[in-house]
Amino acid sequence: MKIAVIGGGPAGLMAAESAIAGGARVDLYDAMPSVGRKFLLAGKGGLNLTHSEPLERFLARYGARQEQFQSLLAGFSPDALREWARELGVKTFVGTSGRVFPTDLKSAPLLRAWLHRLRQQGLAIHVRHRWGGWNETGCLRFATPQGERLVSADAVVLALGGGSWSRFGSDGAWVPLLAGRGVPIEPLKPANCGFDVAWSPHIRGRYAGHPVKPVVVAGTTHEGIEFRQQGEFVVTETGIEGGVIYAISRWVRDEIMKTGTALLRLDLAPDRDVSRLISDLSRSRGSRSMASHLKRRVGISGVKGGLLRECVSKQDFGDPGLLGAAIKSLPVRLVAPRPLEEAISTAGGVAFEALDGRLMIRTLPGVFCAGEMLDWEAPTGGYLLTACFASGQAAGIGAARWLQSNRNFTLGKF
């Protein structure tokens, strides 16, 4: 009873572990020279495994796919993920934001311990194996440095990631392979991404790389849905990116797709109301420059001052009422999401409607899907990794149980 897991990220490794626990023999294949590359990247600035907020609020992060993740997280909850890490010898803690991290903040020790346990459990890992679909007899096709290799398996778990960060293995090359089999797939789109703004050469040259903080970002979609988020972002040569932008990227991206642009309003002084700003700006500045006046009276300087001058006319700059209003609601128009390759994660993928409750493709018996290649998205904050772990576990369990009840089934006879 052999299961082939294709993809060596968190979803694939968890699928392999769960399938082995279900009594299956498992071989894992990955296109890269080593597994877990994007997982290691995620831990570069501190591995955010999951989040400690109440489950109801946690589930809401998955938007339209909340119902599907309610089922998946019932099998592998954020608390279960922390316990799983503890069993690997990795303790976790809850940060001030509610995010959960390993105590050493690193991903490499966890991955090493996990791979050691998986190999002890009998997992065979094959790297530099790029999946190319099936041949006419149902064998899996892999391109390897030694040429094409054909592999037979009794069931398959696909955990091939989305389409971002292709140099770490997630390149979306699986899309035409499944689409050619008639599997419904939503187009891949950037998620948790930056956006382009038509900055002047002055902003691009002087302020690219400068953080804007604290700031509140607000807007209203053409459907009348309002959003408001506090945090920080970074001005780039092409536009803006960073935590507060990633948090609203789904609404901004969809707004641009529907209307061509998205208008954000920035509150550059979230700790002051507009009446106080106007009062402070109305005070005499004497011989001081406007830049010095802004810095002294309302704490606006540097990149925030640059953004004001970018978006406010000279005439309005001299009017305390108009300038105060602009500081509290500065309009910035976003014109396009950054390319999929640059995004932290991916929206779109295999539609949940094409899968049964075990995450098996209904029209391809014995073929399961997990992780970011499924059609869902969530903000950063531990929600992405939690979903990959939970869906990987569900697919691995589903594949093992399906094999137990379909011992005489021949994979590939679609």
C-alpha cells in the first residue's frame, strides 16, 4: 500500500506523516535539491507557526473558505499544532500580538527534528524529482537529472504549493497538468502582496525603503465594504508593501481587478483627531519652514512629509483646515498588485468544490490535494502555515483510509 506525496513543504510533509501513521508506505518527491525551502524562508525573520486568538476569530481569517477550514482545523487545531511542535522538542510562546513562535524563533531546528522523525518512521525522500503528470498507464512522470522516471503508486497526495517564490519550488507548473484532466482550478493570484503606485521620481528616489509608521489605512470597495487597519508599510520604488498592506491585500486586489484602481486613505497621525491637528497647524510658524512647522507641531516629518507633498497641492498646503484633513485622510491610488512571483502567498488553485471531504479530487479517485495549491487565502500571522499543516494532515489521513477501503483499485484508470 504505497502513497506518493509530491511536494516537500509543510503540507506535503504533514501528509506524509499522517499517511504513515495510517499504515501506508510513503515516498515523498520534491523538485528542489532539498525539502522545506519556503518553510525555512518563512522562519528567516522569526517562524510564525500559528496564532493564539479564539478559534471563531481565527476561522474568519479564511473568508469565503471559513466553512472548509472549520472542518480542517477540527482535525488539527492551532493548539494541536503547538503540541505537535512540542513533541518534536520545540517549545513555543505567544508574542504580544498573539502570534505563536518557537522559543528560538527559528524554523531550521524544527524542520531538522521533523525530518529525522519522518525518516525513522520510514519516509523515503526523493529530491530533484519534478512532477510531469501521468503517462498513458497511470504512472507518475518525474523529470530527474538522470532522465525521466516513472513511478507507480496506489494513491497520490499533491502538495505543490501556489505560484509565488518559484525559486523555492512553488511555480504553479501543476496547473495545466490538472486542468488537462478536467479539474476545476481558479486562476492563481497574488495574496499578501504589495501594490504599484504612480509615484513621482522624487518619492521613488528619496523615500524608497522608508517605513511609514504608525499609520491607519482605510478604504471602501465599490460594493460598499469598508476596511480599516492600523500598522505600518514601506514605500518602494514601485509603490507600497508591508504588514498593514498585506492585511488588506485581498480587498485591494479584488477592487483593482473589478474597477481598475483602488483608493486608500492614510491617517498619518492616528493618535490625534483632526480638530487638534488644525489647531496645532494654525499656530504661527514664524520664520520656520513648513517642514519644521509640521515636525514641531504635529510630528510629521521624513517620508510622511514627503507623502503629504506628493498628494496635497501647494495651495491646500497653506490651509490648516485642508492640510489637517489631508493628514487624517490622505488619498493614495493603487493601480496594480505586484507580480505573483513576489507575493508572500497565492490565492486561487484547485476549487474545494472539486474535492470530497477527504480532499480527494472527485473525478480523479486516489488523488488528493493539500496546502497552498487549494483555492483559499489568509493574511500573514500564522494562518497560512496552520492551514497548510491542517490540510496536509487531512489529505494524508484521507489517502491512507481511502486505500484501506479500496485495496483493489488501480490508480490512473481515470
